[in-house]
Amino acid sequence: MQFNKAMILSIGNELLIGKVLNTNAHWLSGELTKMGFIVDSIVIVKDDVSEIASAFLSAIERKVQLVISTGGLGPTFDDKTVEGLARAFSLPLVLNAEALALVREKYSSRGLPLTPERIKMAYLPLGSKPLDNPAGTAPGVYLKYRGVHFFVLPGPPREVEAVFKTSVQPIIEREFQRIDFYEALLTIKGIPESEFAPFVKDAAERYKSVYVKSHPKGVELGSPVLEIHLITFGIENMSQLRSCFEYILMSAKKLGGEIIVLKEPGVKL
């Protein structure tokens, strides 16, 4: 099966100094996984044009099909994401008429003039398209370059979600074949992670189309609690998911663990 790979690029000094929690990357990775993408990497860079450009270029090198960036689209001097995208692929920044109309409508509806700082948000790399932002003022940007789909979104989480749902998701659904995502989830009490680790490894080796991961939730040498997460992509791998799930159940019972099934296999997110 041919999987589509995605990269998430988070831009902003505030992320690197611990001022802001990167909830955008967390939310986007979940949405993309549900749509059948393998999230190849999550990259954080500061507000620097050269570093932003290098990050966009790395997507070509990593052979991903989709990149979503967040942050750096506003009217201030340190909003440099669009400039970084343009530099990455040697594209000129041009005043985009459609983007300008979107920005003008946002401000004129409130009786506010178009200042140079506001017009700045309408400059896009040549060949790109603006994405309407229902929850804010800065339009998003869509650029397809060398077969890679680049989506540049604003930073505020409510704007990220709004632009993704109204503009990004429809383009993804049009341009990519959907691969369904399936999972199973269970909790095991009373077995330390170190004791159950050989069974997790064996399950991963037996059922290669299933990603098997244990997450310790309790105290290893006190009250051990494990959450076991199994995921796979594509209906053709459902039999392996079910077999892997049964193997984990059998192994936990063998060791005397208390099992709580949180999600049966075959339940799609």
C-alpha cells in the first residue's frame, strides 16, 4: 500500500521559549492521521526567513506529499512565513488581488482602513492561492510545488481549525485518495511495562502492518498501568489488527493483568 506522508511545520519564537504550547501540531497530526496520512515529522523553527525557507525545502528532501505550517501570517515585522515560502522556491512575492479583497472585506466591514501592515497580508508567492480565514484576518496560503501540497495557516488555534475545515480539508479530499485509519485501545493494570515489553515487541514483529505502542500510565514499581494502542491503515489490514489485539489480550491474561478494553478493533476514528 502506498501511504501519503505529511510534515507539520510550526513557526514562532514563542514555541521555542516555552511561552506557547504547540497545540496546533497536536490537533493537526490527529486530523491528518484520521485522513490516512503518515505524519513524517513535526518541525519547529523560529521567526527567521532563512530557517523557514530551509524547513519548507526539507519537505522536498523528505519526499512528503503534504506540508501544513502554522504561524507567522500576521501584519507585524516578525510574521515572515510567506516570505520564507517564497524564498524556498525562488518565487517573487506579489500582491494577490483575491487575497487583498479578503483582507479589505475584513477591515472595511468594521470601518477600518487598509494600512501598509494590513496590505502586507495580501502578498503571496507567485502561483499560490489565498485561503479564506473565517475566524481571523490573515488569509491562509495554498501552493503546489514539485508535486508537494503546501498549506500555510495562521497561528491562533481557532483560526487553524477554521481554515483547515473550510479550505484545507476539501482540497485534501479532492487531491488525495483516502486511506482509512483503524485502532484498538486497552488498559492493563498490574503488569509493569518492563515485564510486558517482550510481548509488545513480539506483537510488532508478528503483525507488521500494525503499529503497537505501550504507554505507561501508572507507577512501574508501585501501581503499574499500561495503555496499549494498536493502529493500522486500510481495511485490508483489519485481520492483522484483530489478531494483534487478541494476542495482546491473551498475553496480558497469561501474566495475570486486569484488562479494560477502551476501544475494540475495527472502530475507525
